[in-house]
Amino acid sequence: MDYFTKYVKAITDQSINQETIIKFIKEQIIHMFGLLESITANKKSIFTREDMNQFTQEYGFKIVHSTPYYIQVNR
């Protein structure tokens, strides 16, 4: 089984929008490592809008939303 965890890739950009995120996923993740099964992300609106949903359906993977961890509450 080929998989990786805790992979960190960062870029700097003046504006973060859906087009930037989609371009980053295409160029830095899919073109380097191949198609994905899923990406884990937070529930920010940039990951839940229609363009991102169309992109994930087109490439055949899904965005899994993480649960926030609050140290004071989650003991």
C-alpha cells in the first residue's frame, strides 16, 4: 500500500482563494504523487464551496473535514 502521512507542503501567496488552492493541489500534490483518496482539511469555506466540490468530483477524491481539538474540553 502506498500512502504518506504528515506530509507538509507550503507556499506563500498574497491572496488565498479557491483557485489558488486548486492550483496548489494539482501542481504540488497530484502531479508529484498521483491521485489521492482524500485530503483532510478544516471546515473553512474555501474547502466547502462549489468549485472545490467540482474539482474533487472531477479528480475522484474527497475532502474529509477534521474535528477541532480543544485541550481544555477534550480531556
